[in-house]
Amino acid sequence: MSDPPLDFPITATGLVRHFGPENNRVKAVDGVDLHVSAGEIFGFLGPNGAGKSTTVRMLTTLLKPTAGSATVAGFDVVTQADRVRRSIGVALQDAAIDPLMTGNELLELQAVLYGIPAAAVRRRADELLERVGLTAAADRRVGTYSGGMRRRLDLALSLIHQPTVLFLDEPTTGLDPMSRITLWEEVRRLNREGTTVLLTTQYLEEADQLADRVAIIDNGVIVQQGTPTELKAAVGAPSLLVSVGLPGGAAQVTDVVRALDEQGVKIQHLELSEPSLDDVFAAATGHRLEGAGTGTEPATDHEGAPAVKRRGRR
Ligand SMILES: Nc1ncnc2c1ncn2[C@@H]1O[C@H](COP(=O)(O)OP(=O)(O)OP(=O)(O)O)[C@@H](O)[C@H]1O
Ligand SMILES: [Mg+2]
């Protein structure tokens, strides 16, 4: 790890992956360009089948591109696949794990696979188990773990060789809100320690909360890219929705409120409506992410209830 730090630990240029015969071609990834900066959490946001996993599989050397090129940690994913593999940690969406093995056994196996010296294996495994909060469950069979425990074990396994670049494919899909937040905190902590993270997600809230920059992918193509704030600002300015109801509601917020007040109108309910990443997605693609845009806050919103209700535009 004596190499100078790279500005862009992950790059892709015109990355393409097609599947199937010519007359029935699936263009899973269809020309993706990426520059992920060192020390960044980069979110890859898209609905089912958008091409997220296919992109991750190419960047992590598990799948050869049909066309285009990519580098990870400064190495070409095709011609220097071994070097790439040694630099990265990967937690795949569909990792097959033997349910009869314990967390401990899996970590030890992973350590051996990565050539960690036998004398160091136990200490490293214990450190990681502690880190992801699985110490007490270390000797239980993985088949008995909950979804959240499995995801935390996947994360620990991906960290065994202290990678500088981490790929997490839908790390929180299927997790309850508390487990999701625990995992977010762990990802943030790793990132603070210097790990560059690319994670995929179907959750707008997750991209918004966790990612420094977001690429929105749909049908194998990146349709928008930027910080969550930039992306939302590009869709439109926030607006204030005022609903007027029964008298008795307290109101002294803005000029608008005052003006209404002067007219003798009592404000009972205020809603601040600002563009969400779903609005960005809809503006770019003409359709909405599955399950989004219902006008209700997702259950994952944990920052405490805002004084003024926020919601995406419908
Ligand atoms: N091995 C394969 N053979 C044929 N088609 C494939 C293969 N892998 C992926 N695809 C197709 O490529 C497209 C993109 O799939 P991909 O798994 O990358 O999507 P995704 O964004 O990860 O979706 P999800 O959120 O459901 O995980 C889909 O249409 C999928 O059916
Ligand atoms: Mg996927």
C-alpha cells in the first residue's frame, strides 16, 4: 500500500455489458462513464434490472465487459484483474454462503483465501466480529442469522484484507430501519477511515442520506449524476404548500403566513414540498422508481420528525 493515493479509485469509460443472442439482446449496461473520487461514498441508484449489479460485477472483475474499460485502485479490471481483486472488498447482492458454517469459520476461511498469515487470522477475525457487532453470534451457524446479521457478516467478510475500495451491492435491501441505520453508520465509519465506497441501492432515502454523489441508472444508462443537493436543485426550487383549515391553528412562520393572517385566514397545516431524488429520476426517465413517489415519507427517515412536513412532489 505504498503507492501514492489515486484521485479516482474507480473509473469507467463507455462500459457495456450485453447478454443473450443478437436477436434477443439484453443491454444490461449500455455505456457507463464513472469517476469516483478518493474518499467518496458513491451511490448507484436505480430500480430492479437497471444494471447496478452488472456494473458492480464488471468493476469487481467477476464479469468481462462487452465493450469499454474500467480501472479500480488504478488497475485495469480486465488485464490486471488479480491486482484489482487484492485492492477491493466486495459484498455481493447474492453471495452464496454455506449456512452450516459459523460466522467465525467463514471469516477464518476468508482470511486464508486472502493469504492472511495464520498467526494474524484469529485477531483479525475477532476485530471484525467486534466491529460489526457479531461477537456474541460468532459461533452460531450462519443459517440461523437474521437478514441484518447476514449483511453485517457480508460486510465483515469483505473487509478481511483491509481494502481501500469497497463495493456493496444493495447492502441494506430487506433490512428493517434499525438494521439499515446500523449498517449506514458502519459504512460512514469505514469511509471516515479512508475507504472509498461504491454502493448500489434502490432506496432514494439511502442515496440521499449516505452518498456524497449519486449516479442514477435506468435501463443500463446513467441518466443523472451529481450530489443529492445538485440533483434535486436541478429539478426545481422548493415550494411551500399551504392548506387552510379550521380556525385555531397557530401561525407566525413566513411572510406568506403573515399575509394570509392579515387576511384573517388561520393556518392549520404547513407542508414543505421539495424535489426528491425520485423527482430527479422521473424528470430524467419519465417514470418513477418502484414504490416511490407515493407522497409519504419512507419508514427509514430517522432524523427525527421535521417540524414542517416534507414530501416529494407527486
Ligand atoms: N447473466 C445474465 N444473463 C442474462 N441477462 C442478465 C444476466 N445478468 C443480468 N441480466 C439482465 O441484465 C439486466 C440488468 O440486471 P442487473 O442485475 O444488473 O440489475 P440490477 O440493477 O442489479 O437490479 P436489482 O435491483 O434487481 O438487483 C436485467 O434485465 C437482467 O435480467
Ligand atoms: Mg442487483
